[in-house]
Amino acid sequence: MIKTVRTAIWTVGLLVVMASPAAAQETFSVAPQIGAGLAVVGAGLGIGLLAKGAVESVARQPESSGTIQTLMIIAAALIEGLAFYAVIVCS
């Protein structure tokens, strides 16, 4: 439960950082670069945690490795899609 709340807070924080440059386009700011950097770092951390969980799951139940791998690839694609969206919005 606490992990879910912490993840939700980080997600909202990243969305606020990413959305702020889109609202202030008339002046030069470093905020878009910071937002894009945070999005890339967040995606890297997310994929790293995803891979860690998948490896631990396969170690516990090797017979379900196919299902775990499929779910991991889908989740990684969603994380990367969010990172690409953030970089496009911030640039």
C-alpha cells in the first residue's frame, strides 16, 4: 500500500514537472530539459525495477517464465511510451 502511494506521488510530481514547460512557452527556460531528464531517469528506474521483479519471479517459479516475460515486455513498452511522451512534451 505504501509503495503504491509513493509511486502515485512520484508520478503526479513528474507529470507536474513535465506539464509546467508546456504552460510557459513564451520565455526561455531550463525546465523542459529538466523535465525530459527526469522522465528518462524515471523510465530507467521503472524498467530496472520491472526487470528486478521479473527475475525474482522467474527464480521463484521457473515454469511461469513465459507469462512473466510477456507481461514484462508489455510493461516495459508502456514505461518507454510514457518516457517518449514526456520527452516530446518537454522539448
